[in-house]
Amino acid sequence: MQQDNMVFGLRPVIEAINSGKTLDSLFIQTGLKGEIYAELKGLIKKYNISSKQVPAERLNRFTRKNHQGIVAFISPIDFHRIEDLLPKLYEEGKTPLLLILDRVTDARNFGAIVRTAECTGVDAIIIPKKNAAPINADAIKTSTGAIYNIPICKESDLKAVIEYIQDYGLQAVAASEKTNDTLYDLDMKVPTAIIMGSEENGVSLSYIKAAQKVAKLPMYGKIGSLNVSVACGAFLYECVRQRME
């Protein structure tokens, strides 16, 4: 299952980081030690790179070659920082529309969301450093290339991001069934960030509490939830409808 964007081995991964490559994910064999690994750990700390400790069997599924306990996947895009993007949006006279994805881990769902976000004028998508979909060939294909057209921010603390954007004048709207208010009760003509959660667990409770508004989609069928990319499209197009008036 070797992939074009995969780098394995201690020295090759170190060189990839030193050359400025952005790692989408980094897997480290549990219990790994040694001088070169200590050098890699220093780079991980210096550049705040997210990594995951896994058993050797997991790495062997990525490649049967001598991976030395290290497998990394290089991101096909460069990630942005929301602190850099948001001031520019206001300088350009925009009414910012952001999308925050909490634990959306399926690459195809992520790609579909990015495609809709690009079509609806979303200014940036914010994902967590952990528990986020990989930006891989499946995600790129499902997005039909939209991944290259919209800034994506990878942040370590989504709650801090929610607080930051509120301080910057955006309303944070959490999509959740844990409310009586529907999507159509919202005013999204103002600067807005929509928070969407995973299909299994929805938006984290701490993010719901941090948001100013919580809204749900009205549901009339026997199935109690929609695919997250479909639900996301409904929220975004309601925003488009309101802003066109």
C-alpha cells in the first residue's frame, strides 16, 4: 500500500521536515529510541508537528520496506494560520464565512465538504491537528480539486480558535440537534463561523458551550441524522441565500 506522498525512515523524514515539507500525518513506532530519533523528536517539538505512536504492525501495513519505525505522509497543500487570514479578510472588505470541522475523519466526506465550501464562498476551513481526515488522493478527488482553491488551517486547539474568532467579531454557530432552534432562525448575514461535527458524535460539548448559537436542521424522516457533508451543504447554502437578499 505504498503511496506517492509517503516518506519512511528516520533520515528521509528528517530531511523532508528540514526542506520545508508540510507533513499531513506522522506515525512513530511505539518504544522507538536512538540518537537519530532524538533529532527527529527535536524537530517535532520545534515545528509543533502532530504525531501518533502506533505498533509496528500498523507501519508494516503502509510499507514492507525498512521504515525504521517512522512513516510520514506529506501534505499536497500548505496549511494556513487563522491569525494571518482573518485580518486580511476584513482588510479586503469581506464578511467572513468560516467552516470549522470537529473530528470529521473520513477523507471522502472531507473532500465533499471542501467542494461545497468552495462553491459557497467559504473563506477558510479549520481542522484540528488530531482526529481530522487525511488530505490524500481520495480527499482531493472527491473535492474535484477544490482543496487547492480554499485556505485550510490546521490548528491544535479548536476551542481557542472559536474564542479567537469571536473576539474578532464572528459569531460561532454549532450545528447540533441539542437545541430547539433551527438553521432558519439564524442570521448569517453577519461574519459567521459554522462548526460541524462528526456523524458519530456530533460537535464536541465544549465547542457547543463555547459557541454563541446552536442550530439544527429540521428532520421529518425516521432516520435521525444526515451525512455530515449534506448537512454542511444545507447550512452553507442557507448562508448563501441570506447573503443574496
